[in-house]
Amino acid sequence: MSRESENVENIKNVENTSQKNTVIYIPITQDRVNEFKNQIFPLNSDILFVFDIEDTLYRIDKEITDLKLKIIREMAQHFKISENEMIKRTAKYTKEYGSPMRGFYDHFKIEPDVLEKTKDVFVDLSHKIDFDIDLIQFLKNLPGRKICLTNSNLKHSSHIFKLKRFDEVFEALIHCDYGDLKYLCKPKEEVFKFVEDIFQVKNTSKIMFYDDLDENIKAAKDRGWNAFKVDLTTNTIQEIVKNSIKTI
């Protein structure tokens, strides 16, 4: 069978095995825990697989990285600081807050809609983001329940979800609420507890967590989660998940 024929066959397999899947989009908001808890079945004895999205389920390519740098330059002009200073602050806030946006809220006192617009530009790169047939099939066959936990906002993450066909696989997408000036994001402990509360987790060792940032891995482990660092430059996410399952 030729490579092209094999790809066509794989696409058919994915389409034939796909089922109607309704994703629940959940903003990380403490005062709405009970509301979302009523929409989610308790975890019970199942394994819960929790994935970050960017640089975990797929690798961000150079064009998207260049676009992020363009946004940094524009924001530097807006804040009247140098590009180098803006890059330093972006890295600093990412490490301290888990999301640079969260740091900009606190230190520059800007309105949420200003930073909300920065995510809109990624829609222009839709043609650069394709779905991975093999990954979709792998995730569908993974035994257990599956969700995503991202520091992105709803507009950006849900857009990626549809483009990558993750909406066929995951039952929930838990995302940041940029409309809240005090929004929570990884690696804050409250974020991981939020997930536990919504799924009514009684045993955190039932959670398998995958992320590309060390600070998020540490925070998850501190809650008793099984947490695994993802580096897509050395292994595929499929390989990482397969190896991680062997450790429990």
C-alpha cells in the first residue's frame, strides 16, 4: 500500500470511529465549581488524562513563534518599553504567573480586552495548523477519560481544538478567563484543585498529567498527580504517554 493510500485509509478509520462528542468548555473560575460539577460525571475508578495543548499535543512551528514575537514588539510599543525589556518581562511573567498575560494585568493595569485581541491574530495562521491523524486515533484508543488544561483563553484554545480535531477526543477544555483581572492559571495550586473539585477526584494518583513546563509539572506532583514533562523535540506525545503508563 502506498503512503498516500495509507493516509487515506487512516482518515477513513478516524472518520468511521468518530462519535458525536460534546466538549464542555470550562473557565477556571472558583465560584462556578458547583455549576460545572453538575455537568461532569465523578471520576470514580477511571484514569483521568490531563493534557496541556501547545508544545504538548502539538509542536508550535516557526511561523507561529515569529507571530508571537511580532505581538511582543507591538506590545512593547504600546507600553513604551524596549523590545528586549518586553521579551524579558514575557519570560519573567511566564515563570512567575504561568502566563505572561497575567503578569501584564498586574504590572501594567491594562484592560482585559487589550490582551484578548492579541490572541485573535492566531486565527490568521489557521492554514498552518493541521490535524494529526495518528494522534487522533491514539487518543481515541487511550483507555480512560481525557481533558485539556490550558493557560490560553477560550477563543484561542477552542479554535485550535476544532482545527486539530481535539473536539472529537476530549470531554472538556479547561481554560483561563482573561476577562477576570485576577484570573487563575497554571502553576497556581488552585488550578489543579479546581480540576479535582469538578471531577470530584478522591484519589489524585488516578490523574495522568502532561505539560511542557517544569513549574507546571512540579505543581501537579505537589497535588499528588502523576506528572510527565513533555519535550516534543525528542519524543512524540504518543511515546511519552505509552512510557508513562508503564510507570504506574
